[in-house]
Amino acid sequence: MKKDDFTEEELKALYSGFLDRNCEPAPEAVSEAYTAISKAQEDYLCALEEYQFREVFMYGYELGMKSAEGKG
């Protein structure tokens, strides 16, 4: 079977039929894994955002201190 064995319309009809099936929901383990990976990603993004804030803040603070001392 090759990619060109079906027209776009046929593939859309097959896909629609697939979506209309009464599929069983994913096992609880899948839901738990999704929740865990979502939390891990959120934790990572929050930590990265905090790190970037601290770096930029300290850079600005150091520049301000140098400028106040007349070294900037």
C-alpha cells in the first residue's frame, strides 16, 4: 500500500469514520503520565523564568551601581 492509493477525500472519510467510533478512553496510567509531564514542563518553565529574571535584575543592578559610582 502506497500513500497515493487513497484520494484526499477518501482519507478524510476514513478519518471521520475513525473519529465517530466509540473508542475506549485511555487507561488511567496515560492520564497520570500526562499530568506528570505537564507539571514537569510547567515547573521547568517557571524555574527558567525565575532564573532569567534574576540574571537580568542583577545585571541591571550592577550597571546601576557602577553608574552611581561614576564608573559607567
